[in-house]
Amino acid sequence: MPSNEMIKSTSLDEARRMMEICNACRYCEGYCAVFPAMELRREFTAPDLTYLANLCHNCRDCYYACQFAPPHEFAVNVPEIFADLRVQSYAAYAWPQSFAGLYRRAGTWAALALAGGLALVLVLAVLLQDAGIWAAAHTGEGAFYAVIPKNIMVGVAGAAGLFVLLSLLIGFMRFLKGAPAQAGLRPGLSALADVLTMENLKGGGAGCNFPGEKFSAERRWLHHFVMYGFFAAFAATTVAAFYDHVLGREAPYAYFSLPVILGTLGGTAMVVGCLGLMRQKLAEDKAPAYTDARPMEWGFIWLLLLTSATGLLLLAMRETTMMGVLLAAHLGVVLALFVTLPYGKFVHGVYRFAALIIFAAESKAHKQTKLKLIKSRRE
Ligand code: SF4
Ligand code: SF4
């Protein structure tokens, strides 16, 4: 059974040492949810520390504010040690457990998945279709299926989608099971509001210290572009599936139809967000960074960018003879993105949501205990 015992004791000891210093100092309590959650504790067990690490979103505000950061002998670097613990916790909660090592090789894994996805789609298209499809333009209802047969497209997407959903759900449940508090519906709604507004990325108002020491709201906006772009693209796929399987109307759809509008907006937002995040990443100060996580971060962001860019390119050129090649390339990249979702940076969103649920539950319980105490003192 996966558990916090899989996390290196040296990382836990280092995180515990830093949290004990922070708990005595408390200078950073307004920056994010980590510090109020830390203040509820006197001791830091492994579940406490992995929970706090997943509550952290690497804004680095506490690093630049810290009088004990390197070169001080205390060497307090909360963003770095929490990033280390986060990656280890992803592996600890991974399903199937035999895939846990993929987080450490996520860059290679993303590249292999991309190559494999492209190869699979191309091989299927070449084997199952007439060679002439590549030279011809295909237009009108069902044009995409002239290149990749419908049953293959639906079968591969369905199998990959189910596996990814199951894997993410099991990881999410494992995280909640190992967490230091019970989840519930109201904390879930509160966490959802936090995710949708990215409240914590405001850093108490001034923004993140990212990519350098200057406060900026840019990182929060770029994350909004990526997240809402992803939601819009997902909604476009869902509406298109409804049109196809329920209404019997096959893609491609008109430029001003709902799936195309959603897909265009989502794809454009993701391209803007990914390029902005890449620019920030190239310019980032390496001192507070956990560099072992970089291949995982780059792998995800590249796949997201390629997915959006090939989707937009396919839309722009779908009536030309390039459609077949672009469709195969787009589907190959989408497949690579899908199969890497549970074993790369994407899980940060899943576990951070779980950590925010625990945070909301703990805060509520703490408030109730405090109110009870005040009441009992008055009586
Ligand atoms: S990061 Fe530094 S300044 Fe902030 S609470 Fe911890 S010890 Fe204090
Ligand atoms: S890096 Fe940001 S989110 Fe993480 S603990 Fe420090 S202030 Fe909080």
C-alpha cells in the first residue's frame, strides 16, 4: 500500500527543521495557506509535511522575505524543500504503484509518449486507410474519419481517458486518506472556489515573487489562461462528442459552432499561457528552485503547448491537403498528453485541490473549537 513511508526521511527531517523555525518566526503568515495551516501544529508528522508541501504553490514569497534564507546558516528554503516533498508524494500516491518511478523521469517519459502517440496514430492511419488519403483534401461532415476511422479514434481516446481518470481518482483518494484531517462537501466547495479564483497566487495581495524577487501578478494570470483554456478545450471535446454520438452530427463543425468557438478560445488561451510560463521559467531565479522537478515541468508544458498549437493549426488548414497529416499529428500529441497526465506536473492541480479541501476542513474545525472555548469561558 503506498504511503508517506515511501518519502525519504532526509527530506522529511529537513522540511520539519524548517517548519519548526517558521513556526517560531511566523513572519510569512499572510502569504499563503501554508503558514496558517502550519500554525495549527506543534509537531510535524510525515502526513502533515506532505499535506503542507502540496498546499504550497511555489510562489517564493516566503523565500525572498526570509531573514534565515541562504546564505544564513539556518538555510531556510521552504519552496525548494516543499517541491522535493511534492514530487515524492506524487510517487507515493501513484496508481498503479509500479508507475511511480515515472515522476523522476518525466521529461524522458513525455518525449517517449509523444513519439509513441505520433507513431501509433500514423501507423493506424497508414495501415487502415488507402494511401491516397494523404494527398487529398477532405471536407464536409465526417471528413476527419476519412483519415482516422471513427471506431479507432473513439476506442483509443475512450480507453486512454478511462485509464487516466481512474489513475487520477485513485491518487486523489489516496492523498485524502493519508491526510491529517477529514474531507467534506463544504470544505470541497470552499477549495473549489479557491482553485477557480487562484486566491493563494495573490500572495496576500502583491502577487508572486516569480520569476525573480519582484512581486508580480503575471504568474497568476498565466495560470488562469492555462487552466481556463484547458477547461474550454475539454468543454469543446465534450460538446463535440454530444453532437456526434447523440445528435448524429459528425465533425468538422462550422467555424461559429459551439465546439469550434470553445476549442479556439481554449487553444488560444493555452498557447498564450504556456508561452508566458515558458518565458517565466527561462528567466527564473534558480536559488529557490528544486531543479530535479524541471524535466517534469517542461515535459508537461511542451505537451500542452503542442496540443493547443496543433489543434489551432488543424482548424486553420482543415480544408487543405495538409488536413490528414495535421490531424494525425494533433491526435498523436493529444494521446501523449493524456497518458502522461497522471505521471507528470498535471497532478499538482489534483493534489493541491485535495490539500485545499483539507485546509478548509481544518480551518473550519479550528474556528469551531475556538468558538466553543470562548463560549465555555464566558459561562
Ligand atoms: S520563511 Fe523565514 S521569514 Fe518566513 S516564516 Fe519561515 S523563517 Fe520566518
Ligand atoms: S513558496 Fe509561496 S506558497 Fe510556498 S510556502 Fe512559500 S509563500 Fe507559501
